[in-house]
Amino acid sequence: MNAINPGDTAWVLICSALVLMMTPALAFFYGGMVRRKNALSTLNLSFIIMGLISVQWVLFGYSLAFASDFHGLIGGLGFLGLVGVGAAPNPDYAATIPHLAFATFQMMFAIITPALITGALVERVRFKTFLVFTLLWATLVYDPVAHWVWGVGGILRQLGTLDFAGGTVVHITAGFSALAFALAIGPRKGFGKSPMEAHNIPYTVLGAGLLWVGWFGFNAGSALAANGIAVNALMTTNTSAAAATLVWMLLSWRDNKPSVLGIVTGAVVGLVAITPASGFVTPLAAIVIGAVAAPISYYAIQLREKVGLDESLDVWACHGMAGTWGALATGLFATVAVNSSGANGLFYGNPGQFGIQIVSVVASIAFAFGVTFVLAKVLDAVMGLRVSEKEEAVGLDISMHGERAYV
């Protein structure tokens, strides 16, 4: 039996707390960008997920993602209720920490992923329908894709997909699910005609700063040990975020003025892009990954605006597109000199890895988008996705929760 390493265990527990902090950080990041009459509602969409998915994960989510394999597509029922997930290590996933610590760390990823999607549906979604959607989405989309990529026997893991901390599992699934949901629910009343400006940009700056800090747990914690790979992941994470921040600033400055909202959005885009690559690439590669991610997402937002799609807070552009670039970039820049458990990418003599990354990206996009769109349409027919026009006009803080963010 493998021995528990106290340093590794302490590191993973700290990183679990950092990743959980990212969900209320996301709440503020999103909450500042909506109109003041929807501030509380938007904050709550992230916060309630911490309660809902924590329970789902313990009951059956972890089992579906990481228990014994069923044809490479989904985990079994061996870990229902976290039975058998205790203080002993599981050598399949993390040989030096308690199995329960691994399950706890993974729970935080399962929480923040559906929270990311909320940026696409703010200011008009029915709270009751949202709760049902989130529970079903976590079960039908997140848990299977997590198993494909990270679960023993998972079809993409068997293929050789590299996803260090969730570029595919988290950001691609959330980003393209957000796009599907936005298409299903339709635009906010007055979209494109009435002003819908961010009501509190300092909230968004606060949220972005906390996300940046929390992301060190997200990426460096995915080493599942206090070792050199964790150090590399932390450095590449910070470097990519910094590069994307600077490039986004220059892009917005060239078009008008250096928007603060744009600058902090650029930081998040850089964090998204490096997520799948952080434990496999060098800091110099991280500069390129972040610097390229910024214009990809910047112009994706402009495209979304040009076609008149109300994907309200640009989850698709920032998470879907930057996550896609990050997953592909992993296939370009990965090197076993950084992580011997990974693989070399195209630029290190292995073009096959880039092909594997393309397959995993396409499969994840198609699955997440397709299942989410069908799920949203079914829920719309059964429960209704949207609040009434009157409730939307009043604001969801009052109409859904009976409270105001500001007196």
C-alpha cells in the first residue's frame, strides 16, 4: 500500500479551498457585469451551485466520473455515496494522498464548471428551471466528459488526450454549453436596443483578481503533489494570464481606450487557455499561449456582437474559444522535459499528439453543445426557461428572490 505524504496532502487540501473560492469569485466577476436589478440573482446562480453540486458529487457524481469504467464512456456505481473513498490512497488517481482528498479536490472542479455557464443565461432564466438544468447538466455532460478524459479507462484518456487541469473537461464543456443555452433561451428583452451596461465594474475586478489567485489551486493543485510539476503549473498559469492581460489591453487601446473591464477579461482568458497545458509546457510557451488566446477571444466577442447573439457575459468567447485554443496548444507545446508523464507535442517532434488533441476537442464540443441544447429545449417545453416579460422588466432580484442588492 502506498504511504500518505503529508506535504502532498496539505497542498491538495489548500488547493481544494482555493478552487472552491473561485466560485464566489466568479459570482462577483459576473455580478458586476449585469444590471443592478439582477445583481443578487446573478451572485446566487453561482453560490447555490456550491450547495447543489456538492451533494450531487457525494451521492453519485464522483462515482460517475471516476468509478470503474463502463465501455470508456461513464464511470460505474462503485463509489455511490463515496463508499470506499476514504483515508487510503487510490493509486489509479493519486498515490500519495487520501482517496477522499482527491475526490474533494475534483468536487471543486465539478462545482465551478456549471457556474461558468450562468454567464450565458443571466437576467432572464427561471430559477427553478435553472436548478433542474444544473443538476441534469452535471450528470449528463460534466461527469461523462470528466470520465472520458481523467477516469481510468476513459475513452479520451485511452486515446492519449492531455488535459492537465480541465481545458477540455471544464472550459470547452462550459463554453459551448453556454452557447447552446443562449441559443435555446433567446435574447434578453431589449437586447441591442436598450443599454445593458455593467453596473459595478469594481465587483468584476475583485472577482477577476480572486479568480487569478484561485487558479493557482486549480492548475498547480492538479499535480496532486507538492512537487516540481506543481511549481511549473503555477508559473505557467501566472505567465499566461499576464501575457493575455497585456495583449487584451493593447487590443482595446487600439480600438478605443484601455478598458478595465477588458483588461480583467483578458486575464481570465489567459488563465483559461493555460489550464490544459500548465503542467506540460514551459513558461516561454505560456507567454505564447496567453498572448494568442487574447485576440482569439477578443474577436470572438466581436463576432458574437456582429451576429446579434445575446450570450450575455461571453462564456463561449472567453471559455469555449480560449479553452479550445489551450487544448490545441497543448498538442503543440507539450514536452516530456517538463512532465515525463505527459507527451511531446508537435513542436517537440510528435505531430500525433496534436491530432489527438483535435479529436478530443471536436468530441467534447459536439457532445456538450448537443446534449445541452436538447436538454434546454426539453426543459423549456416542460418547465419554461424564461421568466415572464414583467418579471424580467422588474428584475430577477425582486421577481425571483424578493430582495434588492441595493437600498
